[in-house]
Amino acid sequence: MGFEVVCEVEPPTRPDLTRVRHQIGVLSPVADSFLIPDNHIGRATVSSVAVAHEVQAMGARGIACLNSRDRNLLGFRRDLLTAAAYGVERFLFVYGDKPSVGGRTSELTVRAMMDEARDAVFPGCEPFQVGVAAGLRKVPEWKRAADFMFVQVSYSVEKLLRWRESVGVDGPVYAGVMVLASAGMARRLAGAIPDIEIPEELVDAVERDRAAGVAAACEQVLAIRDSGAFDGVHLVPVSRYREVAAVLERELA
């Protein structure tokens, strides 16, 4: 497979899949796969496994994100069984954002989820493909054993390339790219993602023109592709998915 664009969709927080179906339809011309977050930013959402099934029913490839924050072992085994029944084979396992209410179950870790998924065998079903997330720092050996890896969002192609040169990973590696929609979003990201650096000139540009964040993200996608250092990008278009699709459909043609 060539350079792959994995688009993240905004999962529904209500029992209505209309918006997520629209995102998939709009982004399908530029996306090779779709990542569905799990209880996004600590809020309850429709099951990522169920939405990944919906993605596949629409003819696209889905990756269901599952966090260790909200699960005990029995609940996780239920998720794997449901995924096998739905034909969902690709997962991204993450630690999970701080919940907006309540606390963590603390029973599972990402590493334990990886081991459990690898041991899960269902007759007539393909083995699960398991991905993990990594920061721009040294990657533990157990994470290198994942089938693929998503690297944290960065606004510096140079920093991503330096990290990639320092890390030996056999499976596909996807660089994180997120559209900056506002100056307020920049402040929230800086508080939520360790070591993230958002150029002040980009923040100023977005304050003057909301299209600047879309243009910068699309330029970053193309620069990462042209570098040849990554197998693809994990693109987070946020609410700007229509604009992102329009730009990338021209540029990636």
C-alpha cells in the first residue's frame, strides 16, 4: 500500500449517526481509512466498534479506537467479541483522556489490551490488527511490536522527521496532523498534549482567517508524504472536514 490518509471522524454523542455518515461521505474521496475515537475527550459517545462497522457498511475501512481508561477485562473481551461479530479487525489502543465525570477503572493497560487482543481467536474471523499511539520520544519495546503506530500530533514536519530517524519500527507509522481551527483550540491543545509546539504565526493566521488552519494542515500532509519517512498520516480535520476534503481532493489527485 502507498501513502495512506487515515481521517479521524467526530463520534456521535447522541444516538444518531447522520453526522458521522456525512463526514465519511465527504472525506471518502481523500481518506483510505477512518479512525473512530472512543469516548472522545472524556465524553460518552456511540461505541467506536459500532461506528467502525457503519464505516465498513459504507464501503470504507474502519479503525476502532479503544481506551484502557473505561474498561475492565470483561468489558474489553465483550468489545473484542462484538468486533469479531461485526467484522471489525483494526484497532488503535490508547490510554484515554481524563474523563469529564467519574474516574478511571485502572484495571487495564494498553499493553494488557494488546496481549489480550493477540490471544483472542474466533473461528472464521481474521486476527485483529493492533495499533498503538506514541509520543515524540523514545518508544518502549512492547509498543514496537504493534502492527502499526500513530504518532502524536505535531505542527513541525522537521520534528516529526527527526523522531522518525531515531526510532526503528517495522510496521506502518502514521504522523499526526490536526487542523487548527481557532486560537482557543491552540490553547486547549497546548494544555492537553505534552511537548506540543504550535507556531505563534499559525495561531495569528488562524485568528485572521479560519481557512489558514486548513491550508497549513493540508500542506503538512503533502510535506510528510513527499518526505517518504512515514507510511501515512492520521489526519484530524475536526469541524473543518468539508474544507479539508476539498483541498486534499485537488492536491492528492
